[in-house]
Amino acid sequence: MGAIWKSVGPILLLQLVVAFVVLAWPLIAQGVEIFGRLIGRCIEIVAPNDLRSHKAKQPFRGKWRDAGYTQQQERTETEDRQEPTASPPSERDLYLRALGLTKPVSKAQLKKTYRKLVKTYHPDQFAAAHHSASDREKAAEKMLAINEAYDWLVANPRD
């Protein structure tokens, strides 16, 4: 009996390790990600960004620089300032809007949104006789935009 376990034991142990890595590891990784988000939310609850002073975020520049900064600030307040023009949206923002998203999301949420839109605008959904030709064309254009946006966002996870 002992000889059998000596030959079979390492194989069973290897199978257990492989099963753990394949089955349990993704669940553990997902749990760690969720725990990290919860900790981030708790930190925001304890010390939200709007309660922190603006000066605390700036590096120390010395008193003589602060004095120059306040003089510069007073000058700009008294002068007539032009309204700043809004910067054009970035390529990422345009692609997020094409998928109906307003802010960056996780890969899982991006994939979920993409699949939902693909199910809605897939050409097979508009193949029925009760859809007009213009509906089919609009769906095909929307499908191309969705695919282009998803491909770009997957290929460029962060700017």
C-alpha cells in the first residue's frame, strides 16, 4: 500500500495544485480586486478630496514663492480674463461615448457593455421584414462604430 502512494502521491498533489490554480485562482483575484475597491471607497469616506485644501496638494515652494504666487493671483483676478475654451474631447472620450459610456470603466464592464450593444445592433436582429432598409443601414453604421470603439479601447487600455 505504501509503495502505491509513493508513486501516485506526487501525481495527485500536482493535480490538486493545477485544479486550485485553474478553478480557485480567478475567484481569489476577483475577491482581491473587490476588496481593493472597498478600501478605496472607505478612504474616500474618511477623507474626501473636497475637504483637503488646495495648498496641501502643492509641493512646498518656500515663502518667497508663495508671496509671488499671491501677487500673480491678485493680478489675474483684477484683469479681465477670457473664458477658457473647452478642450476638444480626447480620442478615448469619443470611443467611450460611442459605447454609451461617460467615464473610464474596467475591462469587464467594457466587455459587458460591448456585448450588450452587439446583441442590440447586430445585423441579424434587423434582418426581419418589419425593419426598413434605413433601419438596417443605421444599425450597420452603429455596429461599425461599436466595433471600432471596442477594438481601440481594448488595444489602448490607458493613454
